[in-house]
Amino acid sequence: MNTKTWIVATGLVVLLFGCSGVETHKYTEVTAFNFIQGIDKSVVVSFGENPQNHYSFAIRKKDIKTGNKFFSESKNNTNFAVFAELNGQTFIRSSGHATYAQLTVVDVDKKNQVATFKIKAQLMDLNSKALKKIDETTVKITGSKFTVLL
């Protein structure tokens, strides 16, 4: 293979991977923790750069079904939660500010042990009250972390 062909082939692979719409995160974690009030069990899914710089969402295990969508303006839907820890700052939804969160369970593939979520939000810094927008991002949970979800 000559250099020109190799460059074109490499560029094509990068282009196809870049257009897949699936983002990868250096850090993902699933914790069985009943963050959401009530008797139903819930999990917290965290994703981002590392344990000190990450976004998280909490969802009830029974709600992890393909096609389920959750939306909260301010903090009017307590059936799920979205929050973040970024560079020592805590970001949350707030009933007194223009925050929102949207979570979609895109797919749950039990056979291949892959769950795909989409999340976007606007959260408030707990200290400064500044708003932080989270552009839509895709989170994939696989393998042993998948088994914690269900």
C-alpha cells in the first residue's frame, strides 16, 4: 500500500468513526445507590474525564427500558436526577432557576450487555448560581457495569 492510499484509508476510518454519533468517555461508572426517593431501586451512572470531573444521572432500575424518556424543567420531575462534579464545582437542577434535564434510554440490549442513553441538561453551580449547559451526549454502558443497571 502506498502512502497516498494509506492516508486516504486512514482518513476514511477516522471520518466514519467520527460520524458514528457515539461518544466515548474516559471514565464511566455505574453504582447501585438509591439516590431517588421511594421504594424502587435506582442506580447512578457517571461519565466524563475521571472521578473528579464527571456528569451523573440517577434512574430507577425499573425505568431502564428502551424508549423511556424523562424531562424536567427546573426540578419538577423527581423520577430521575442529573448532576455534575467539575473541577471542584457541583452542578444541580434547581427549582428556582432556569435549569432542565432530559434523559432518554435509547436502547437496552440484554443479549450483548449494552445500554445506550442520551442526556442533555442545563444545571446550576451550587455556589455561584451560574448555569452550565451540557450538550447532548451519548453514554454507553457495557459488560460488568451493564449488569449493575438491571
